Amino acid sequence: MTEQALRLGTRRSRLAMAQSGQVADAVSQVTGRPVELVEITTYGDTSREHLAQIGGTGVFVTALREALLRGEVDFAVHSLKDLPTGQPDELALAAVPVRADARDVLIARDGLTFAELPDGARIGTGSPRRMAQLNAYARDLGLTIETVPIRGNIDTRIGFVRGGELDGVVLAAAGLQRVGRTGEVTDFLPVDIILPAPGQGALAIECAADNADLVAALAELDDPYTRAAVTAERSLLAALEAGCSAPVGAFADLLADGQVVKELRLRGVVGTTDGSTLVQLSTTGPVPETHDQAMALGRELAAEMLAKGAAGLMGERVH
Ligand SMILES: NCc1[nH]cc(CCC(=O)O)c1CC(=O)O
């Protein structure tokens, strides 16, 4: 007798299908049950507006969450950076698996790295966070670039470079990895130059909070270090009262002494999109053992950033 399949709600994009497919296999292994994909269309997929105009937070996840709450699917996989920071009581963030490469990358024409771009290079990104840091990096290199707001899926964005409309586009390494296109990257941008979006590179597996068996089974896919890191990053974002379309970057990583993990370091940045002003700070603390400890690290850094004028730099946000 075969057990009843678990229904995994997923968006239809190639990226969503790739990451859902990978999680489906892992869930099937830990539960011993087959997993079937159920396609769901979200507002973020159908709208042609710029993300910053839609308001950002939640456009990709709302429809998936509604399907979960209606019981049409058993669990859903989100890119963690697209997930709004407040967790609804009815839904459990059952697992945050090991994070993929958190970096942003450049895909430029003719194999160019960022430092090799010519003056006036047109670089596509719709993200105020990327604009702020790319413009600041360019300034440090004595280079002038023009950031051009674009959106669309990975194919569309890379297409602007292949078609000659843009000199380069900046994307998340993790997304390219999941669809097997890292071979096209011309520059991996170090996190100490371009801090990624909070949660970038990590996935979130959500299910109904009252489905205790499933919550427990999915928890086997959780990586406590990734969870602590992204919790601290998202706490920083929440404490800055910023959304996913705000110019906020954050990245937490473990500091080790030889083989022994010593501390969690959290770095954060807020800036104006022209890159003329950035507030970039870092803090370290003992590796958090509880959700509250990870949250505290984020709040601590947010308070320091706000004291340095971070709030004034987020004036461009829409909501
Ligand atoms: N904003 C869209 C989005 N949401 C998640 C990813 C893929 C990377 C990830 O899972 O963090 C991307 C594409 C990108 O930013 O290039």
C-alpha cells in the first residue's frame, strides 16, 4: 500500500519549480511519503509593476499561504528573503535548510568583472539595496555606473545582457545555482562589499502550525546555524521597520577558532540608492541557542544603526 502523497504548493517559475523539486525529494526521504507539486500563481508572478511599487513584502508568498490555510496544500517552500518578517500564528516555519551561496553576482557582457566595467556602464537591478551598494562600490573604484531598474525572472534579466540593452545585471547566486546557470556569472560579489538581502540564499519550509506530525517531520530538514543566522538578519530588518524592498542588506556568519565555532557575526547596511551615504555596522555575540537570542542580536545592531542615522536613509521606501 502506498501512503497518501504530501501536496507541496509551489509557484510556477523555473526557480520555484527547481527549489520545490529539490525540497520535495528531501521531504520524501524524511517522511517516506511521495510528494506531489501543486502549482499556484501569485500576484508577484502576474503583476508587471516594479516590486518596489507593489510594496514588496509578501507578493510572492501570499497566494501560497492562502492555499496552506485553506488546506489545499500541505506545505510550501519560499525563498526566505521573500518572506515577510512577521510569522502568522497559524503557520509554522517548520524548517530552514542549509543555506546556499548568499552572495550577489554580476553577469556582465564579455566576461567583465565589476572592476573592469567601463565608465557609464548600465547595470540592471530593481533592488534599492543593490543600487545603494553597487553605486557606493563603483564610487570607491573611481567608476561611474548607471543602475537601471528591471525586473522579471532569471531568463528575462540575463536576456537584457545577451540582447545588448544592458552591460550587466546583478542577481542572487543561489537562484542561479538552483537553475544551473552559475556558469554565466562573471563576478561573485564578496559579502563585505555587497551585503545580501536578509535571508538570501536560504529557503523556508512552511506548513500549518496545527499539523504537529508534519511540523516534526519537516524539522529534520532544519539547519540550526542557518536558522540562527537568518533569524538575526530578519530581526534586524524588522527592527529597522523596513520591508524586503528597502535598501537594507544583512548577513550573519559563524566565526570559528579552528574547528570550534565561537561566535555569530551580524553585519548590516542601509544606504541611499545613489550610494552617497551608507550606514554599515557589524556586531558579534555568542552563537544564539534560542530564537529570542538570535532576535536580540538583530535588534541590538538595528539600534546601533538607527543611532547612526539609518532611519533617515530609508526615506525612499514606498510604504
Ligand atoms: N527577489 C527575487 C528572488 N527571490 C529569491 C531569489 C533567489 C535567491 C534566493 O533564494 O535568495 C530571487 C532572485 C534574485 O534576487 O536574483
